[in-house]
Amino acid sequence: MKKKNIKSIFYLLVSTLLALVSCNNSPSELSLAGEWKFALDPDDIGVSEQWQMKELSDKVQLPGSLQEQGKGDDVSIHTQWTGSVVDKSWYTADEYAKYREPGNIKVPFWLNPDKYYVGVAWYQKEIEIPESWSDKRILLEFERTHWETSLYIDGNKISHQDALQVPHRYLINSLAPGKHLLSLRVDNRVHIDVGSNAHSVSDHTQTNWNGVIGEIKMQALPALAIDHIQVYPDAKAKKATVKVYMDGKPAGSRLALNVLFEGQSILEKEIDIEANAGNCVETTIEWKDNVKLWSEFTPNVYRLQAVLSSRDGVNRKDVNFGFRELKANGTHFDINGRPIFLRGTLECCVFPKTGYPAMDNEYWAKIYATCKSYGLNHVRFHSWCPPAAAFHVADSMGVYLQVECGGWTSVGDGNKQDQWIKEESIRILNEYGNHPSFCLLAYGNEPSGNNQVNYLNDLVVYWKQHDGRRLYTSAGGWPLVPDADYYNTDKPRIGGIGRIDNILNVYTPRTDYDFRERILEDMPVVSHEVGQWCVYPDFKEIDKYTGVLKAKNFEIFKETLNEKGLGDMADKFLYASGRLQTLCYKMDIEAALRTPGFAGFQLLDLHDFPGQGTALVGVLNPFWESKGYVDGKEYSEFCNQTVPLARMPKLIWNNNEQFKANIEFAHFGEKPLLDASILWNVETKEGNVVKSGSFRHDLPIGNLIEAGSIEFTLNTFTDPTQLTLKVNVENTEIANSWNIWVYPARKKEIQKMPYITYKLDKTAIDKLNQGENVLFLSYGKIAPKKGGDIRVAFTPIFWNTAWTYNVPPQTLGFLCDPAHAAFAAFPNDGYSDFQWKDLAVSCNAMVMDDFPHDFRPLVYVIDDWFKNRKLGVLFEGKVGKGNLMVCSIDLDTDLDNRLSAAQFKQSILEYMASSHFNPQKEITPEQIENLLVK
């Protein structure tokens, strides 16, 4: 028989079978979305009092959560949150007293819901079974419940389920046609210890909501139905093994398979099922032509339609799948035979509008499109697994996903969660395992437990035996287990809790370092939770919280800033700290891209994490929107599939030195770039090109691709100069840049030196009273309570001080007016860049809260948003007839090597010797002495 005739018969058969499903007026599937009756059961008495038999009085809409419909209790000081509160000062401290008052409850440690409820809730709906469903089995599906459910029909308990991240499905043998009372008991208490901080359940991000938020439906099934389908593609062999798992007796049944690509049928196969087939039919589908491969560059998705026909009806299920070969190759990953580098961010279930994960394709498309616009190709779902929509969209957009089983807890010691995690992992693999975007799996985050290594290694082995379509590791962070495919560890990153002595704070500003000594020699390493660099809050964000969660934590921070008289500085603090945050992420990412054999990184985070004390670590807000200080175009210059890199031994030079930079590339694009024309130039702040050149070089797939060297003398720069080195590939958008600074080795002679003092003694006061200019260098003399105990560093706060027990650094960088005459010989952009590094690591912040509100420092230190103190390291004032400059930066030590400190001192002295030094605000010696150690 000709192929065309076979295909026609196949389509006729499938069409006939499907027509049988809907040959009468009653569909085989009915939605249960809409209005449900409802009751809270805070004392958990519903079962004993048989609420499943009673008509409930309240009403809610499902899908949805209780909280978004105003159900639950008002938040109070007695609210029992799901999640750790490390800094508990809100409960007792005087400064928070007004935020503990009824009617003005505002907590600082995460976003605030209007209503809160943890416990049992009952949902009830009258359903009607059509006549055509007589003697049919009924499947009831509740997608994404939170958490455990028990189903009752007409008062009879059907079953109980405790899956957290896959749909709850209940199969009923039959229901008589007519009306029935369906009661669903939902319990969002944490009966299984996945960890109160796990993002699958925690109030830190999505909230511990109660309800059902996905599809709710019931379906009539024949005696034989498809339970689930698993497709195992083999790109090299141009075939796919299909396993169709069935529920029921297979005698006299047939299976019709149809493969579609871009909506067009390309392959069909029919199978007569043996009576003794058991619960699984396995077959192979072969392609004559080459298969379409899936990757970030070619997100080709196939669709398999399976129609199972038996004596009393048909059942159909569709799944998506893709051909990709993902494997560990030495210390890196390969996909389809070529290296890839994971450029990822975490997604910690941050959905402030609803307080629960997005269930629609549109919002996931927004998330992934934003990630891609910032140069990323990978998302790690920290301690949770997203819903089906997240996988479908990632498939279509070519995003590599790391999924986790919902845990951040103790494992391996025989507790209830050990078995639950294993069961949940198989549920996740069966539900979402066909998706080509589902590339990586871990148990969850940072486990504890004495036997965690053995437990997690056994789990990895179990996963590999069950499903070989992806790569597996133990957990985010640790431990290293022998059978893992890759290792998630925080060692190859710059920052960390207590890592104030990192390369950005200790060493001369440079870009010639990498992480090669921190990765393994025999396994891919993906760096864990990179960054966590903080930024000041964006108070313009407050009005965006129009849903379940409100930014009352931001309201506290804004109010305290206003109380300190600094409300006008909020946007400036945001921008300045944001530019420093961006710089630190740039340094982390570029170091990763410079590292040979590195497999990738996972940022914490591209967008903010609103919990755990309020961790403002993203360049985007929780809505995946820009905060205004860096956009995707700039960010993707240093975070992308192709990035120019410059290894420079230093970024700050004297003009009697020779500038040197080695240019290299990390290129993980779709194809090698052959004979690339690489252009470089050095520009002034005004955009004038002072040096330029070019190279021609092939860019194969990989990193450490040496393109050429740049070297030139700096003696033509006679004035302090900020320059920018720019490198780009001609006729492409591939570009990157770095600021460098050149200072005169010989400083200008100061004709009218001020009196320099290290104590505000009688001599200094007398000179001020006589009308002289005095420079008071107060470094090391600031009282602890006046800033001497504040640990300032070049890098900003890590994560946030409320969660880390105030571990330093404790500030967010510098801010000044770069056009002020005091900085005429110290070129800067008004915020921390590397010329400020030597100043930041050797300074005392001065707490100036006791000064008048309108008295402002020339150089601010941006404080932690929990305290919002007016901090400065440089200020001026009129004292008597004289003019005083106070500087709490070390401007004396090792100035031959601390080039920026020497130049900053020079700039201050030139300013004080000029007519521009004429402070207008009066201050008293007593105000200054109040800052000092007695």
C-alpha cells in the first residue's frame, strides 16, 4: 500500500476515534473553575464534625488563593510566619513600636500580606455528572494545590495527596449521573519538613498560601486510559523511544501515535496492544531525515499525540519533547556535541501580585525574555519546581532549567521528608520530564543532616537509573557527592557572608584574576548564588504592589529616611549604589568567563529577593523591571554568549607607567566567528578617542581565546584623567568596556597649603578663629557610636544585614557631586568606581544625624536601609572666621601604592587652596568633637 494511502487511513482512524469522544452533546471534560463554597477550619475540626456533609456558607473563586480574596486573619505581632526571622528586633525595639500598633502593622523582613492563614480550609462545589458518563471512570484534577488535599464525594473520602509541585489527580471508578457534592479539604500547614525557608512553602517569597491556582477539571475516562507518557529521544540514532503508561486492562486496544513539528504531522505509528502488555507500552519512532535539535540557539519542539482506543472509548494525551544530547564533558557541559556555558539566575518563587507562581504562558515569557535581554540562558528554581507553563515557554525560548524538589532542610537521617523528597522527585520527573528545557535536577538547597552525603548520592544514582534525559546533582551549594554529574558550589565567586577580605576589597583594582583554583578537575562546576550585592531600595516601587503583597517593609525604610531628613536623597542613593552593584556583578561574571574549564554561574539574583530580611540584590525589581541604573544592553555587554574580556594587572596608573592589557574572548555562540575584526579604543569621559587599534582573530567556541595585547605609554596624560577602554567586534553588537584612571606621578605644588591637623586642639581652633583654612584628618579617631564601628568596604552589603547578623560590609558605597570643585583633580562619576576602592577600605563613616538636616557631607557613605543614618567621610563648614574641612579617610598611609588616595588628597588640597573653598554652613567645634573618641 502506498504511503499516502496509509497516512490517509491513519488520519481517518484518529478522527473517527476522537469523534467518538464528542459524538453526543456532553463533552468528555468539564471545567470546575468558578465559584466554590468555602469555610476556614483553623481548629481542624472539619473531619470530626463531618463538614464534607454540610453545606458551607462562604464563597470564593477557584482557581485562586484565600489570601488574594481577603480570607484569613489580619497580620499582627502574633502571626506565626512560615520562615525564619533572624533579626527579631521588630518585635521589641523602640524604633519599630509604631509599626506594631494595630492598624499600622508593618514588618521589615519581607513583603506584607493583607491577610494571613495557615491551616485547613474546605472548598465545596456541586457537580453534575452527564448521562453519557454513566459507568465511566472520573478523573478529577487540581493543578498546583497548596498543600495537602483530601477529596470527598457525597461525604465519602476518596483519598489524600501530599504532592507539592505536580497536580493532584483523583480517580473515581464511577459516579452515577446527576448531582454530587464535591468537598476538597486543603491544608497548608507544613506537615512534611521541607524547611520553613524553602521557596516551595515559605513566606519569604511566594507566601504560604492556601488554595488551588491552576486548572481544575473533571474528565470521563474509559476503562483503559493513558496515565502518562515518557519520550526518550536519541538524536544520533534519529529515533525516539516512547513509553505509554496505562491504567486499566489493555485487552483489545490500539495505540495511535502522531508526531507533529510546527503544527504539521510528520510521523505516525499504530500499535496493537497485547492483552498481557501490563501497564506500559514501549515502542520506537524513527526519523528518515535528520531530526531538529533543541538548544538555546535552536529551540525546536516536537509534539506527540497519543490516542488509546479500547472497547468502551478512546483517551488522548499530548506531550512536547525535543532532541538534545546534554552531557558532562570533563569540566564543562556539551549540548548536541558543542560546549555551552550556563549564564543563569535564580528564581525563588517571587510573585508579589498574587503571592503564588504564575500559571500562564504570558508571564513566563516575560521572565525568560527579560533574562535573555540581560544575556542569560539559564534559570535555577531555588528549592521549588515551577508549573507546566514555565516548562512549555522555556522549551519554546531555549532556556536551560535547573529544577529542584522543594527542599531546604535536613536530609538523610531517616525523617519523614527523606521518603517524601524521593517520591516528589519521581512525580516531578514523570510530570515534566519530557520537556527539553528540563536539563538539571537537584534535591533543593543547602542541606543539613549528618548523613546528607550518602542520602543525596543514593538519590542521584536512583534518578540516573530512572531517567537518563538530564544531569543530576545533590543540591545547590553542597555537598559534593561522587555520582553527581556536576557540582553546585559557592567557592568560585567573589562575595559571601563574612568574605569582606575578597579580591575587590583587598587587592589593587585589576581584572587579571579568575577562579581556576576553585573548580574541580574532573567534574563541571556551576557557581552557586553568585553576587548577592545589595542596592538601596527604590521607593518608587511601592505603588506597584497592588495585589496580595504590599511593600510595607519599603514604607518603613522610606519613613525612617524621611525622619532623618534625607528623603530627597532616596533616588540618588538608589542610583549610586546601583552603579556599584552593577560593577560588582560585572567583576563576578567576567571572572567566571575568564576561568578555564568553568561550566557556568547562577546569579542571586537578576531581580530582587523580597524576603529573608529584604535582600535587594537584583538590578531588576521583583516584577522583572529595570530600576533605572542599568539596562539589558549595558548588562549584556559583560554577560552574554560572546564577551570581550581584558586582563589588566591594574586599573589605576601613574602617568610615568606603561599601560598593558591582554584582550581575550569568551565565545559560546551558535557558531565560531571566523576572522573576526576586533576593534579597540581608549576614550576620555568626553568621548574623545586618544588611542585605538585592531586585531583579526578567529573566535572558536570556548573561552580564554587570546585576541591580542594593548600597550602604550601614559606620559601624554599630564592631568588626572578617567579613561574608558572599549573593545568590540566590528559590525556586531559584541562590545565591552572598562574604566581606567591615570594620575600625574608628580603632583602640582600647592601654593597656599591649609593647616593639616590630626586633632581638633587649641592650635587648630585658634587658626580657625584667625580665619585660616584647616584640614582635619579624623581617620581612626571617630567614636564607635558615631561611625567608628561601621565596617565600610568598597563592595556593598552582602545579602542584607538583617539576615547575616550585621556581618560587614555594612554600607552601600559612596555618593558625591562629581562637579563639585573639591573633586576637580579627582575625576569621578559621583558614585563608587575603582578609583574609590583605596578610600573606601581605609575610612571611618561619620554619623552626622546630630547635624542640621540641611547640613550635608561632600561625600556620603550610603547607609544600610534599616538604619538610614546620615553618613559622610568628607564635609566642610565655617568655624569662626575660618574654613574647616573634615576627612575621615586615611590620606597618609602608603600613598606610593594607594594612587587614588594620593590623588584624592591632592584634589582636596588644591580645592582648599583655591577661591572655591568658601563653606556657607556654620558648624561648631563641639559638633565636631561629638564625633570623636573622648
